[in-house]
Amino acid sequence: NAGVTQTPKFQVLKTGQSMTLQCAQDMNHNSMYWYRQDPGMGLRLIYYSASEGTTDKGEVPNGYNVSRLNKREFSLRLESAAPSQTSVYFCASSEVAAGPSTDTQYFGPGTRLTVL
Amino acid sequence: RKEVEQDPGPFNVPEGATVAFNCTYSNSASQSFFWYRQDCRKEPKLLMSVYSSGNEDGRFTAQLNRASQYISLLIRDSKLSDSATYLCVVDSNYQLIWGAGTKLIIKP
């Protein structure tokens, strides 16, 4: 039981490049989330998916797109990376099928992204 | 004013001491409160939920003060392994709002 896995762990991009961050969970959770964490700031929600087939914007969605590929997988895509997107990205999942729910969230190990 | 505010610390505490820190929130309608722990360069993990009546889990005690709109975390008999950043999380308008965290360093 791996919990929540993310790939890659580290990535360096040049401005304008695109990439997709992958996330998978094996806990049969309904809801999945993408957050970014920047120094001195709390986690900020980028997008979430309350159930398979649905996605919704969070607090900071600009510059990102997501796909809930199936119940297990939720990917985050940066179409044209900018230096302001340098951050640590966390994927999370929770059991409850409701908005950004108040259920316990389980996090992946994170992706450290640097955009030059 | 930020919706959820925490003292960033660091709190430098000798091993065995008791330490407490607070988290203030701005939405008086908030109903759910949590403390998560985040080790350096790791992901956050749930430490405990905070209930209206307060709750205790071993050496950790969490309390809610609705009148003053803050939650607190008390750690007794602190261990070296308690060194981490403690994140306060509060629901607001069906979203979870995360504090920036309080860094705790336990010294031998």
C-alpha cells in the first residue's frame, strides 16, 4: 500500500516549457487535490477533483490545467511555465466525495519544481 | 488580515519541556479545525483534529477557543522527534485554509 505517489520528485524547466506532474493513490479515495507550497505561505489549493470525472478550480488555478484520468490518477499540467510557478507541488487525496472537504487529507511526497 | 495566522517561530525548546502555540482564524463560521505536522522537505501529515470540547492524544492537547477565534496545540514532555513545522488548518466557506506553519526545534 503506497498511499499517494507523485512523479517526478524534482524538475527544472525553462520559461515557456510545458510539463505534467503525475499523481496516483491506491486508497480508493474519491477526492484528489493539487496544492502548491511557497516559503512563508500556507498550502494553496490549485485544483481539486471531488470525484472521478469532475474537476474544480481552487484558490490559484491560473497557468495550470488538470485531468482526473480515473479514480486513482490526477495529473497537473503547466502549459507554459513561468518563474512564478517555482514551488513545491503536493498532491493529496481524501475519502469523502465532497468539495475541498474537511476529511483527512493524505499527501504525496511532493515535486520540487524550479522554472528558470 | 490573513484568514489563518500562525507565529512562524522558530520556537527553540529544550527536550522535556512543554511548549504551546496558537493559530488565529478570521471566519467566525468555521467549523472544522486541524493540526498537521510537516517534517523538513516532507509532506504534511495529520496530527490531530480539534474538537469543540478539546482533545488529547498522548502528549498532545488541542483546544478551540471560539470566542477569541483561535486554536492551540500543547506538547508536553517534548522529544527531539517533535522537531517539525506545525500547520494549522481551518475550514472557511467549504475550503480548507492552511496556515504558513510554526517551526518547532527541540534541543537536547
